[in-house]
Amino acid sequence: MLRWFTARVLQLEHLADLVAEHGDCLKAHVQSFALGGRTIGDETPALMGVVNLSADSWYRESVCLTTEAAIERGNILDAQGAALVDVGGESSLLDAVRVEAIDQQSILLPVVEGLVGRSVAVSVETYHASVAEACLERGAAVINLTGSGEAPAIYDAVARHEAGVIICFVQGPNVREVRDLQLDADPVPMLLDYFGQQIEQARAAGVGKIFIDPGLGFYYRNLQDSAVRVRHQMNVFLNSFRLRQLGWPVCHALPHAFDFFREEARSAEPFFAVMAALGRTSLFRTHEVARTRAVLETLGVY
């Protein structure tokens, strides 16, 4: 684990200690696979742009309240280099309005169809099996699964459509019904246990394209203190390479850290992309595709 978790400053020595203790994980083989005409995996990291169809979504630049606006933004993200465009019909904020599955379908399906018709690879964020099934039927390439409550049915649907799934760590049945997050100095054992069980279910259903996402963008009530939240996020980012032992690529939703970045909040995700890259992330979920791509290109990992 990182001694930095209880310190104020991240130093090079802490990274050296982390590699010395867990360096064998860096050599673990991670699957690569084709999605939307691109191969994504160990040596081929990729970007996933975001289109939010809920007015409650915090990141205003990503909010699109009409089908036309959502398709336009998706096309722009694709042109900026996003391998996937992630669309969601309900905000993950704890106090956001709940959107029933049938209403999510009415919002999402025209956008999915419009983007797929323009050869854009689409990911759909949901924890509803009915929403996943409907979107896969319309051509979605990936289900961004934000809950385990209906996971078995969603894995079955993903397998039938030969699609991919992002398995998000959620401490609770779904992202809107979370418990307090268990905060350990070393977060990896808890993540290994959760993902190990979910991967086993997905593989048993026949899913062959899997990402694992530690769920750093989700809102737990015991992570409202900004310093605690950011320190936890950075700790997980830097330890993510240890998840390679599971054999599947890591996806990370890059966070915002508004209390620290304030008027420069749109610079936060590119900053956290550096931490995610050091942790050997394969898929970077970001609202700021162009900015994040520039950072990853500068690091030489994209």
C-alpha cells in the first residue's frame, strides 16, 4: 500500500516503494479485444467520451437535452479521438431525480440509433437489464454496468449480442443505492474480491469483452470531504496496475475535484489522467476528450 495515503505529498519514493512491493503485477497479461473497429487493451489504451442526457448531471459541458444535441456531441467526441461514446439517461448524483427504466429507454434509444448509424461506437451507462437489452438491440457496443443487482441478466444480454461490458465497483446494489464506502489504506483486496466474483459470473454467461472500473466517480456520503475523496481516488489510481492479475483491462472514470480546481475544473480530468496512466489504465472515461488526449499523447501512452 502507499504510505502517501496518510501523508500530504506524493513523492517519487512512494511510487518506487509501490513497484518494489507489487512489481510482479506489471508483468501480468491483460486481454485485448476489438470494440467499434478498434482494438483496446494492454498496449492500446483508449478514450471514452461522455454524453449525459440528464439535466441533473454535474458536468455541464456534457449535458445534452435533445436527441440532436446528443448526437452532435457524440460525433464531436468521436472526431476528437474517443474510441467509445458513453451515454447515460440518469445522473449518478445521490440527490438526482430517479429516471425509470422505460423513461431511460425513450431518451437513450434515439441517441444510440443515431450514433450507431454514424458508425460511432456507443457505450450505455445503466444498471437496468431492460435498458441494456434495448440498447444492445439498437447496436450499442458496450454496457457500462453501474450496479450488480441485475448483473446476471445484463451479462446474458451482453453475451448474446457479442458486446462488451464495463463492470463498475459499486458498494451497494447500484450507483443510486450505495452504502458508505469501505475505506481501507489498501483498497485493492476489496476490489479484487468484487471483480473476481463479477468476472466469474460474466464469463459463465459467455461474455468475452470485459473492463473493470473501480468506480471512482460515484458519490458515497462518507466521501463528501474533498481531501479524503481525492486522496482515496489517487491511491486507487496508482494501485490500479495490481488489478492486472485478474487478466482484464482497467477503465477509469476521471474525477473532477472541483473544490481544488475551482474555476479550472475542466483541467481536473487531464490531471487525474496522469495518475490513471501511471496505474496502467486502458480505457479513460472523460468529459474532456481533447484535453485528456493531449496529456496522454505527451506522456507517450496514447
